[in-house]
Amino acid sequence: MTEISVTVNGRVVVEDVEPRLLLTDFLRHRLGLTGTHVGCEHGVCGACTVRLDDVSVRGCCLLAVQADGSAVETVESLAGDELLSPLQSAFKRHHALQCGFCTPGILMAADDLLSRGAPSRDEIVDMLSGHLCRCTGYAPIVAAIEDARDTGQMLPGG
């Protein structure tokens, strides 16, 4: 067992973990943060996307011990004290989810993208190329991210 200290959604967590424990399993099974979904377990589908030190990463490709000393944000962190974040509200307005399995990973990657500035449509589509969604056809997801971008609520200083 290895002791790790990770700040998860603003809360410091100190736990003993097996060195081979995946970050997704740590988040879901040890901390109960089930918003992070596990799909392909190979980093292809994007369902497990979280932010590690403010950068989008695939949680299924990282060991929990690799997050030691870092800050991890999951989809549960987006809304804070509000019911929905501006990005989540845009997804709701544009019906940008159906089954919802891919949605947490896409939200985390989109939040990362929007935090870096005002992405073009091509940049949004490029980001989405790393996420598999079998329900929406992506058009409403692109529209929702553009809506969040255009409101300015998601941009630095917005």
C-alpha cells in the first residue's frame, strides 16, 4: 500500500492505495464520485475525463499514485453550490445529452477548453474527436459548447 494525498474537488484526501489502483477506480469506488464514467479502459472513449492540475486527462490511463500531490476535479465540481454550471445549463438547453454516459467526460474536456479562452468551432470539434458519443450525433454538443462560449460565463474573467 502507498499513501497518497490528493485534493479532489477542493477537498484534501489522504488514503492508502494499491500502487496499481486506477484513478477512475479511486474516484468511483473509494471516494464515491460516480460521475466519472469508465468506458473503454484504454483512453479512447473519453468517458473518464477529469482535470488533473487544470488539464484534461483520461482517468483510466492514470494510476491513483500518479495523482499524489495534485488537484483532481471531477464533473461533480462543475456546479459548485449551484444546481447547474453555465456549461451544464447550455447542455440542458441544447439537449446535448441523451443516455448521458459520455456527458461527464465531455463536460470536463469542454470546461478545460473554455477555461483557456474562446475556442473556434473547429477547436470544439477537434476536442470532441477524442470522445465517443453514440446518441447525439455531436451537433447539439457543439451548439451547447458554443452557447457557453458565447455567453462569456465560462471564459477567464467572465
